[in-house]
Amino acid sequence: MSEIQVMDLNIMHTIASGQPLTFHAEYDSGAGIVKYNNGTQLVMIEQRAARTKVRIEARDQNQAAIEFSKRFRLSDNMKKIYSAINTDAFMDSAISNYGGMRLTLNDPWETTVCFILSQYNNLKRIRRIVLELKERYGEASTDGSIAFPKPERIKAASEAELKDCGMGFRARYIKSAAEMCTENIDLHALTGKGYDNVKSNLMEICGVGEKVADCIALMGYGELEAFPIDVWVKRTMEKVYFKGREKKIDKLMDFAEEKWGKNRGYAQQYIFWNGMNVVKR
DNA sequence: ACCCAGGCGGGCG
DNA sequence: CGCCCGCATGGG
């Protein structure tokens, strides 16, 4: 057992907010406990009521603490980021509602799968599909928890078997993504190559368009310039900044770059989550 | 019953 | 180019 000091971190909001980690971590909001397999082992993180200390339990404490710190982006200076994205009353309320919500930095392959599954879908069902994939194809760690399945394992499954996990028409994309990522492109090699480069390479994958590529760039590679625009972000931005008038994606992208600059990926996460849960339709 | 979901690829004008 | 359509599935 070890404790680490954290600032501007709210695990509850982070875990709830529709990111890859969300889709397989178990979270007990009453106890303030998250459990997830970090790729090699089971990790338990406890944070009571947005406190500044979290407790970590894992077989290999050191590895768990390092991975946790990276995955929850603890080295981000949130004071600076908030001052960059708190540009108006709407952003101010979003930050006040969900302060401490972090972007997470996830495995690129896992992120790719999660966001291919996200298209024309909803959070609840994405989560179920991801859990199903893990149960069927995931690899058990020695502590019994299950790691997200590697592309080799997904590739070995038939499209019909994948469809059986409830993913519908996305099975074709998942299957071909697994093939590409084992044969044609090395996802890990894209790390640190820069936003434009990462994004254009990701879009080579069938089933990965602009929005999904932005999600992967943001949450799988930590490219904070990525600004994924889904139906909620679009709706919310139109309502808040354009008097409810419809705007094209490109227009909204330019607006975001202008308004929130290099940290616009963080702005997007707050717009998305506050838009979906508070502004609603 | 009907509409929608963290969109995308393909086809058409 | 831009626009429009179908797509599997489950929940509101």
C-alpha cells in the first residue's frame, strides 16, 4: 500500500467521462475506489471525495504508481490549463462542475478499438462491448484480472465472432484494424510524432475518420491539440457560441483553435461532458 | 412505434 | 469537392 499526493484530480469525474479507461475500469462511487488492469496487473486506486491523497494497491506498487501517474496525466499543470480554457461563463461553469476531471493517456491500440466502437453508438453500449471483448479475448494477468486484448488476438477472431460481442457493423472495422496494426502500421511508433502526423497516419485505418482519429490522438497519444467534435460537442458549441445556429465541423475546429489554442483537447473534454450532462439537448 | 447514439465509407451530382 | 444514405443494436 502506498499513498501519493495529487492536485486538481477528481477520479470520479475522470472515470465517468467516457474515455477508454472508463469502458473497462470498475468504479465504486460510494467507496471512491477504481480498479483496472493496467496492461500487466490489477491496480486499485482509492480517492475519497476529491481529496489530495490517493491510495494505491497493487502487487508491484512501483509499476502501478508510475503507470497511474502517466495514465491520469498527473504532471499536467491544471492551473495553467484551466486559465487557458476558462474563456467564458460556459467554460467556467463546466470547470466548476467537473473540476479535477483529467484527460487520460491510454494505450494506442486500446484507444483505437474503443473509438472505432464509439461511432454511431452510445457510452453505455460501448462499455458493454468493450467488457465483452475483454472477457472473450483478453489476457489474464497472474493476479486474475484481465488485460485488454492485443491486436493479434482480435485478428484471430472471425468477423462473425466479433459481431457476437454486440458491435454490429463495426466488426468489419475492428477486424481490419487488427490486421493493419499487426501487419502494416506500428501504433507505438507514432508516439510523439506530432498531432498532424499522428492523425493522418491513424486515418489510414478503415473505420477511423477525422473524429475518431482526433479521439485517438488525444487520449491514446496525448496530443492536446486534437479537438474531436462529436454530436454533443457540436450541439453544445452551436448552442453556447453560435445562438443555436448550425455550423460546419471545419468552422468549429477553427473556432476552437482560435479560442483555446494548444490546450483545446482539454477544452473539448469539458465541453463534451458538461454538454452531455448539464446542457443536454 | 419512433428516434437516437463520442461517425464512417461509399456513391452520386 | 459537398451532400446524403445505410448501417447493427439497444435504450429512452
